[in-house]
Amino acid sequence: MKRRELTDEEKAESLRLKSIYEARKDEAKASGRKLNQTDISEQCGWSNQSAFSQFANGRIPLNLEALLKLSSALNFDVSEVSPRLAKLINKPLLNKKQDHIEVIGDISPWDDNTPLDDDEVEIPLIKDIQLSAGCGRIASSEHNTGRKLRFDKKTLIKQGVSFNYALCVPVSGNSMEPLIQDGSVVGIDTANTNIVDGKIYAVVIENELARVKQLYRLPNNRVRLRSFNRDEYEDEEYSLDDIRVVGKVFWSSVLWD
């Protein structure tokens, strides 16, 4: 199938991305380090090492997920490359099509007394523990206060989420910004503990610290934990024997100050 031609705006985004990459490469060279496109693809968790090249050379258009990963790897604000995609971060759902945004569901008020629709599921909200930059313990049954969040069943099934084994937990700290803001709530699929490089998981470290991080498998049965906010948080490495993967993060909310 023939690829569609990029719009002028998408072409400009690719040029801005490539310019930032060239600047970072020059900075690395000046400090005695090497930086290449393979390094960037690896940091973004892409097994296809040409992925970065395709974005930077305008062969495929940038999307929000890729841009967020690239902004972490190359240390730039998403709006520097794509004001268009920056506007989509934490954008509320719409109940009609507008500017190529696909309808994914209506928004309607509800409370605990609203009957559950046939196409909805409820997932427990655990409010007395926190993940990410703060530390705490992953929820057990006694932490469940009875509060729940509602999700569209078809959406979760499409994403491969085992909603019968899912839970929602608040996140504190800025280690995963801008993707996950301080005060957000994340949804965790505890049935999905298989590590896929670059995906986000809730993990317990040495039976004490509970974190939300990107995970990357390493040789010798080790794993790398990475924050999106790499200006303030360095990578951490642990033996797989010292961590427990609680589950894959499949959703997050944002509460703005």
C-alpha cells in the first residue's frame, strides 16, 4: 500500500525533530560521547532501529506516543517539535468528530448509584497507596475502599486488558511527566506482567518501593527502570530477582492544579 504524503505541517515537524537530533549529536560529540539514531531508537524501546530515521526524514508522520518517547530520549518539550500534537496531551474526550479526532464514547455524569450499563465495567480505585516518585506498597484486598472507576468494556477488550484483574491507583511525583502528571490515577492490568521494552509497568522493588516506570530487559537477567523526566531522574538497574512486576499500565488520568 502506498504511503500517504505528509502534510506541510507534518513535514515541518520532521525537520524540527531532525534539527534537535543533530544538535544533541553535536553536544554529545563535544563532550566525548557518541550518539546515533540506533541509540535513540533503543531509548524509545523500538526494536526496529530505522524507526527514528523514518520519523526524522519525513517518511512517516509523528504521532503523540512516538513524540513523547522522543522528547524523553532527546530532552525537548513536545511543543518545540509539534504544537499540533502538544494540544492533544490530556485533551478531553469529545462526543463528536472534530479535526480528525475519532469518537470513542459519549461523556455523561454518573455517581455510585448510577446503574452499570451492559457495555461498562468497574475497576477498583485504591486510594490509600501511591506509586511512582513516592513510595508505598501495592494494594492488597484490605486496601480496597469500595470506590470504582468505570470504563468502556469494548475499549478495554480492544487494548487486551484483563479488566477482571485490573485496578486503579494514584501516582505522586513528577518522574513520569509529561506523560503521567503528579496527582494522576493509573490503571494497571495485573494479569499482564510480561515485559515489553519501553512499555510502562507498576513494579515493586525489593518488596518495598512501588514505582511506575518504563522497563527494558537487559542481559544477565537484569532490567532497566526509566523515567520520562530524565532531567531529574536517572535510569536504575536491578536484577529481575529483586523486583516484582505488578502489571502493565493501560490508562492514566490527569488532575491539573
